[in-house]
Amino acid sequence: MKKNRLLSNAEIASFCRQTAMIIKAGITPAEGMEILKHDTLNKEGKELLEQISLSCKKGNPFFLALSDTGLFPDYVIKLVALGEESGNTDDVLISLAEHYEREEDISESIKSAVTYPLIMIVMMFIVIIVLIIKVLPIFQQVFVQLGTQMSPLASSLLSLGNTLSRYSLVITLVFFILIAGMVILYKIPAGRVRLKHFLTRFPLTSNFYEKVAAGRFASGMYLAFTSGMDTYKSLDMIADIVENDDMYAKIESCKNELKKDSDLPEALAKSKIFSNLYSRMVSVGFRSGSIDLVMKQIADNYDEETKKQLNHIISIIEPTLVIILSLIVGLILMSVLLPLMGIMSSIG
């Protein structure tokens, strides 16, 4: 296969859910991949399923067949391996599907939240540039005919507009280069890491990303518990998927607490991974033997909280951009309209 990238969250979720149904029906992974291959229209998807099927037919375990493709995260492969060892591969795959569906929902929500403000900002600049380049020169002609001058602010803006108009080709080229650079930077893993690092520190989004990281941690722990993985190994794996430096440090602190013979609820509470309420829920679940269900509930709660937090951020950004745009446009227009109104009133 020519693809080098890992499968997307949506692709992994779809694969895991369909494979779970097949295994639950008593069909072997090799036969199941053949069934899925006939229903797949995508060429690369067919190649992937064919590769997995051939590997399984050679006698390789399912997790090893997934690993050989190079398209699945280590997290998926390790959990599927544990599922095969414990005989509950279908349950593990369903849990993985739910986990990556949640990840896809978060990613899509973030993209939607970012897209609208970016469109607003671009439109704001376009409106301002049109006012400066096209509208102000018309007012200048009116002022010249009336034998007076524009206000200092309007004159400065007009001078800026003339400069922009003179170098419009260069400015447009630079603008598109910057846009292309940002897109390329986002496509590069290192660029995405820097962007996420900035957003986790930015005051308006830091709390949101803290909740996302906590939700990922809870979801990962639920997956680990349902697959039968031991706690310490689970923490090692989850540290790689939270994508948050602060959460990574908290997980390391939790591991250190476990080394000091603290139980899991105590270690989680001391490392402050969850809020006090959720820490108490973990303690109750640990004592009652239902900690996996508690972790799932916490993950679902954090999912709801992140959606509310995202809506709150959008509710702040949208009116703020509208207000800024209105003020700038109003300032430009008033800088020429007020002097013009004064002249017209004196003539009258």
C-alpha cells in the first residue's frame, strides 16, 4: 500500500464497529475482511482489507495483521491484542469504535468552531479594504469639488488605500503565501503540535483543552479496563493519546503515586487529573468493582462539558468579531461623513 498516514478517527471507528459486528456473529477476521472488501468501493480500502485478510489466512493473529499494515495506532493494536487474549475482541472493538467516534466529534466541533471566526475575519478585512480603496477616493473627489480637505484620519486611510492599490498584486501574493504556509504547517505533525500547545496555553481555550484531555483520559481508562489491561500499563498508553502537556505531567504524577503503594483513586486524586466530584466517583466505583462503568460515565460527562464549553467560546467570539467590524467600518465612515455633514450644513 502507498498510504503512509495513519487512518483517521472516522475510518478507525467505522472499521472497528463493522469488524466487531462480524466477530460477534461468529465469523473469523479473515472471512470478515473478505465480506467487508466486497462492500467497499474505495480502492485503498480494498487493499487494506485484502492485506489484513491475507495476513490472517497465514495464521497471524488479528492484532498482528493490523500492525503489519502500518495504518493503525499502537493504541488500537495493543488493545485488540489484549482483547484476543481475553476472548472479548468484539467488546474491545466496540469500545474502540465509541472512543474514536467521540474523538471525531471533538475534532469536527473544533473545526466548525474555528471555521466561522476565520470566515468572519476574512470578510472583515475584505470590507475594510473595499472601503479604503474604493469608497474613500469617491469622498475625496467630493471634498475637492467643495474646496476643502478630508479629516486627518480619512486622509491617512486614503493614503494607505493608495499604497494597497499600488501594490495590490504583491500584497495578494503574500496573502496567499501566508495562507498556504498556515495550511502546510497544520498538515505537518510538528506544526499541529505547536498549534495545540499554543491553544492549551491561550486563556480563552485552555480550559476547553483541559476538559478534552480529561475526557480522553477517562475514555482511555475505560477501554483499558474493559480489555483487561493492568493499570500501570494503561497509564503508559493513555499518556500518548491525551496530546496535552499538563495532562501528561499529571499522568506521570499518578504513576509515581502508584509506585508509592497508593491505590488508583488516591493516585488520581493526588495528581488532580479529575475534579473532586469525579475523583469521588472513581473511589466509589473502585470499591464497588464498577470502575470501568464510572470511567465511561466520566468520559461521557466530559464530552458534554466540552461541547458546552465550545459553544460558550463561539458565543463570545462571534459577537466580538461583529462588534469590532462594526466599530472599524463606523469609524471609517464617520471620519468622512461628519466633516461632509458640517460643510453641507454651513452651505445650507
